[in-house]
Amino acid sequence: MVRILKVFLVLIVLLVAAVVALVLTFDPNKYKTHMVDAAARQNIALRIDGDLGWQLWPRLAIKANGVSVADPAKPDATIAAIEHFAVSLQMMPLLSRQVIIDGITLTGAKIDLKVNKKGRGNWQNLGQVAGASVEPQLRYALATDFDQAQTRHVQAEQPAFDLEQNLQLDRLTLNDSDLRFQNAEGLKLHLSALSAELTQLKLDGTAFPVNFSSDFKLQRPEASTLMGNTSADMQLKVPAKLDQIIIENLKAPTVLEQGATKARVELAANATILLGRATDSGLSYSGDLSLAPTNLQKLMVAMGTPLPPMAAPEALHKVALRSPFAGTDKTFSLTPMTLTVDDTTITGTAGIRDFSTVAIEVDIQGDAINLDHYLPPPEPAASKGAAGKKKAASKPAANPDALPLEALRSLNLKLLAKFDTLSVKGLNFKQVRTNANAKGGVITLKSFDALLHDGPLNANAVFDARKDTAKLTFKATGDRMPLQALLKDFDAPALVSGNGGVVATGNASGATSTALVDSMTADIQLTSKEMLLHSMNLEKSICQLAMLAQKQEMPQINWADATKLQTLTSNIQYANNALNIKSLNSGVENMALAGLGLVDLNKGALDFKFNLRIDEAANQLLNCPITNKKLLNRDIPVRCKDRFEKLGATSCAPDLAMLEDLYRDEVKSKLGKELDKQLDKNPEAKELLKGLFGRQKKDD
């Protein structure tokens, strides 16, 4: 046992002696010039201010201080500067005059990357050698002959640098470093306290762990500065051909800060990045992406781009994503995608088919979504008062409901969307199918198909945002629409009930959503086989008129609080929040009805003028048959006028002017008959009157 221990001690002493001898006999500074020359041949201006020296602990390494890299065309414009640089070497191969790099440590690196107006980076000339092959081979920068061989022949004599054999790093470390990037448009990115570590690096496709952490600051020309910190842990695979990078089990938690607001995002992904060197096909990548549930409202505040206020305070508080992804330097797609937005689950595909035009394509299906949660909150009542007006006058502010016209002009979108249920503005749609596109400031709703209260609805529209005042045109067609439910949806009085067909064609214009709504006009065609007109009984009004004409008492009848209309057609114009009934034709309990009127939603009042016509057959079916034959086969006017909240039995009444005309005709008729009787008794007077009226008529 003692002998074995002695043997080990001797081996250790010999090993230490060999290292000491190596350090004492080999001065790396003599090859400093050759390193600079080798870099220059690769179009890299390398500068080493300090001496090259040996580092014995914790690993045998060649170290240097004050190393910098620049473009030879601009040697004073440093691209990267490193305070301390150490390359650790495997000792046993070194004794055999073989250089096997074991690890690299960079401390205090400062990297400055810039992109000019032409889109070219200040680093892109590095390594670009005129007349060089597409795949330049890396050769030894350090001579490995410890004798007095001429170092100028070393590069030519040594074989090509074998990445798999010669670059097997146990550790690649970046400590306390700093990276700055800026482009000609004013975008600036600063990574500080930058640290990264790669361990067990082998460029043979074997996975090796990577971790990274940094603080960051992103300054954007037209947005607020974005600050925070991020870290990442992953497994990388890089083959010797360097034609692809495989990322496995990436986990990248990120914290964004904006004032006192902090938001955390957790991203997970797997990816394969094809560099396309061999085929010159360009960059391509694919993988799986996962975004943990995130408060998007808080995240956007932390990013300096807060979302507008929404009706539901908890809107967008839980947004998550899971999807495979694929893309190139021109395209990106998520297929198949699962997106969770609060209580809504959306599946389908989404992507950008052309980065140069930001052409977006979306094809999704969702279960249930309430868009009212994401619309602006209702305006507080106090803001409509005098105090609110005074405040607005003293300090003008941007209109909160201004339409995002600039964003809409840049939108390039093709959208196919399906939802089981969709709610918006109190309307509850089922089986929603939407087809829309947007380009050049024109948004076209090709089709919107849905069930509204189980009645089929189809709509199309065009929204033109190319000018400062946007224009909207639309057409909607509904069948078997429950009219009372629709009126309730629009907070209008339940004047009618029953199913009807609706065709509405309209337009609007404005730069704000309020102006758009206020300016809306529409022509509406309404048809219904059967409808009830509530709080108005037109037959009762006819009966009242008949009883007055006949000088009779109203019969004791339990009158219904509605009028049944059959086979109704109506032409309605909507403008200024009022419905102008231009024409209305229908049957009422076997009577013919025609009318017109106005429903003023602003004043909460209506004013209808109806003309009813009763023939002999219809008269037999009335609750109070008319005995005055002069009321038959003529238009009988009835007027219904009242405020919505007062509609009732007294809201409709016959037009008494018509009754006065009727009485006047009867009086004339009676006077004429009496005069004829008297004239028949006196023939001379009758002939005299005939001559008088005949001569007067001739003179006329």
C-alpha cells in the first residue's frame, strides 16, 4: 500500500514538473503577433493591449487582458472589447503538442452593434475575405511546436481545425458583460449584467446545457422605454456542419418593469433552426411554444403600451398559448394553436405569410366569447354634466373613443373565425361564421352568418379608414327575427312582438365611435306574417268613432291591450336615433290598415297615424258592428301618440275631424231633402231656382 502511494506521489510530482517546465519554456507572447496576423487574414482587426500569460488555477489556461475587435476599415470603432480573456487547454494533449481547447472565459465584455440606414450591421464585414471559399476553414492561431520551428509555416502545415475534436469545451463562460444594439431608426437595446454559461460543449450534435441572464433596456422611437430582466435555461444541439441549432426544454422567465408596475412572463419552447448554408435556402425554424397564463393588461402596462380601458376590469387577466410553430426569414405560423383568453378557448391557425408586408392570416374556432368585456366601459353619468363640460373646456384632451385609423390603415389581414356563441352590445349570436379581410385601410366584412334568437342572420360591410373621416356601409338580412327580443336588445320599448323578416341597408361616417353611431342612417324593410302591436287597440278606436257617430254607448267589451297585424310590410328609415315609418300596410282583424309615423328614441315617444278601411264582410266580424254605413269602405283615421312609459288604452284615439266631416255631410243631406220637399209643393219657385242656378253656372 505504501508503494502504491509513493507511485502516485511520484506521478503527481512529475505532472507538476511537466506543467512548470511547459510554463517556463513556452512564452505565448511570442505568438501574439501571429494571432493578430491570423485574425487580419480573416478581415478582423484584433488588438491585444496586455501580455499573454499563463493561468494555472483553476485550470491551465492562456490569459489576456484588454482584447478588442474591430472592422479593419474602421479600426478605431471597436465592435467588441474584453477586459479579461482566458482560454483553458487540456494538459495531456498539450504535452503531445496538440492544442485542445477545454474552456473559454470572457469577463467584462462590451459589445457595440450598429445597423446603418441601408440595413447593414457594423459586424458583417468581419470574416469576409475577398476570393475566399464559402466555407472558410478555421486553422490553428497558435503554434504548437515548442522548439524553434518557423511559426510562419505552422498554419500551412497543420490540418484544418476539427471542430468536433479540437473544440470540445467543458465550459464557455461570459461574466459581467454588456451588449448594446442600435439601428438608424432610433431603436436601442442595452443588455447589462449579462452572464451566460455553456457546459460540456461538443459540436457533434450532442445536447449541452446553456443558461443565460441579463437586465435589459429597450428604447423605442415611438413608444416608451421597456425595462426588465430575463433568464433562460435550455439544452442545445449543434452539429459540426453548423447548419442547424436544436433548442430543447427552453424555459425563459422574464420580468418587465414600468414604474411601479411589474409583469412576469414565462415562456417555454422547443425549436429546430435550420441555417440553410448548404442550399442557400435561408433561415428556417420549427418547434413548440408555450406561454404560461399571463395578465396581458399588466404586461402591456409594463411594456409601456397600456391597453385602453375595458368594460370588464378582469379582461385579459388570463392569456395563455400552446402551439407548434414553424417559419422562415419571411414567414411564421402557429399550427395547430390553442389560445386561452380568460374564459374563452380558441383553436386553429395563425401566422404571418410575409414579414415585409406584415400579412397576417388567421383561421380560428372558439367556444364562447363576450366582446362586451373588451369594449370601452360605459361613460360615467357625471361626465355628461355641466361640471364635466367645464373641465373639458378648460383642458382639452384627446377623444377617448377616437377610432384607431392609423393602425387600421396598416392592417393586412385575412380572417376566418367561428364561435359557438358570441355576445356584443347585448346581442347574443350563435353558430357564428365570419369571413373578413383588411388591406390598404379598407376592412371588408365579406360575410357574417349567425343565429340571433334562433333566427338566421347574414351581414356584410365595408369600413373605409383611408381618410381622416372613416366611412361605413353595411347590409344585414334577418329571417324569423323575434322582434320583441330585438327591441329589448337595443333598449327600445317592446312596441311589437312576433317574428319578422328584416333587411337593413345603411351607412355612417366619423373619426370617433360616437360620431360613427350618431351619423348612422339606414333603410329598413320589415315584413311579418303575424305581429302584435302592444299597448294599442285599433279596433277599439274604430268602435269609439262608430259609437260617437251612431250616438250610442260603448259596449262593455274586455278589449285586448294589443292589435293583431297580419301580412305586414313596412318601409322604415333610421336617422338621428329615430325611426321614421314611411309606409306600413297590414291587415287588422279583417280590416285593411295603412299608416306612417315616427318613433323618436331620443325623446322616448311615438306618433303614428293609421288609416283603417272596413268593408261589409269585415264589419260582421267586429266586436261592435257598425250600423252607420257611411263609415264603411272609407279611410278611418286613428292616431296613436304618447311617451313610451305612458303607452296604454288612452294612447290611441279616432280622428274627430273625420266625424265632423261626417256630421256636416249628414246635415247637408237632410237640408237638401227638406228643400226638395218644399220645392215640390211650389213648382214656380223650383223653376225660378233652376233658372237662377243655371244662369250663375253659365256666367261662371
